[in-house]
Amino acid sequence: MSEHEKQKAIYEDVESELRRAIENGGWKPGFKLPSERELAERFQCARMTVRRALQELQTEGLIARRHGSGSYVADLQPMSNILSIKDIHEEIAGRGHVHHSVLLSRKTLRATAAVAAAMDIEHNSPVFHCKLIHYENGTPVQFEERFVNPEVVPEFMSLDLGKQTPSSYLFKHAPLTAAEQVVEAVNADEAMAAHLGIEVNAALLKISRRTISQDKVASLANLYHPGNCYRIIGKFSVA
């Protein structure tokens, strides 16, 4: 193992241990983490390694770092990064939680004018369509409605969506070359309220996502999240 690989392994170990302490409830929201020096001594590593792990946890919203005071456990809620495209299974697993999904329906439809325009295909062309509910530790956190381009993923109807999410398959077999996302607040109708276990008219966070692979629109997805248990974060830098 190279020195770079060793340092990466140590950093990942530190991050994983801190994440477990937070997400398993040992460190409650507002809890002040040990100092960088104390953590470096505990993990027998450089302070730079600890600092990198803390920066990663801060980016994910798990901790808040206050200048001159230290690092504190943030108020934990499911979260997503609006500036990146992630598979919800990996997102949930990354928090140390358990993901599972339920496939509600999957069929071939004729593209409406709106769907055809968004996917840059002919009106009434066949498109694959599915609906799923994603759960985190047994709680519904996302309703997914997705349209998939048969030209890009012709085998979609035969996939076992109980073992992999649509996103994870698309990432592997139709690599992203571009993507668009729109975030808006909507209210739950009766069907959506029943799916997500919330009240009718409760606030929802809706993310509309269009993914493109090799100049073809691979899929359109409408992702709905209960507004009281979901937040998004964004990070960017300007050179």
C-alpha cells in the first residue's frame, strides 16, 4: 500500500468513527466534539487528517464548526447536496442508516407532449415509467417517479429494482455527461400523503431532475421528500 493510500485509509477510519458516534446517538445535537489535538491523539494520526475528516462532516451537515470555539454536533436530519447527483441508497448508507425501497409500478407509456419535449424525443414515443418509495430506517423519505429513455437503457424493464435503485443502474450504464435540477416547494395531495405517511397538504420538497448521457436524455425524475424531515445543502468555490 502506498503512503497516499495509507493516509486515505486513516482519514476514512477517523471519519467513519466520528460519523458512527454522531449517527448512533452517542453524541447528541449540540455536543461539543473533542479538539483536533485530542482526536489526533485518540486516533494516533496527524491533526491534518483529523481536520480533513471534520471538514467532510461539516460539508455533509453533521457538525458545525465555530471559529475559536470548536466543533459541535448539528441537528441531524436527512440531507442532500443540490450541487451533486447522488444515489439515495449511497446517501443513506453513508449516514450509517438502512435503505430499502418498494416498487409501486413499472410500465411502458407513450410520451406526453411535455415529457417528449423534456426528453427531446417524438411525441407518443415509448418511454419506461416507474414509481418507488425509498425508506431510511423504515421511514419513507422519498417518493420517486421516473421516466427512462429506452434508447439509452433498453433493458430497464427487466432490472431487479429491489436490489438496486434506478439511479445506481443509470450511473453505471448511462454515465452522466450533464444534469439539470429544479427545487421547489409543493403540497402533498391525498395519494402522496398516503405514500409518505404525512398529512394532506403537508409541505413537500420536490426535486425535478433531468440526466443526460452522451447527448441523449437518459431519464427524468420527480423526487418528493417530506418537508419537515429533509434539507439540502450546497457547496461551491470560486477560483
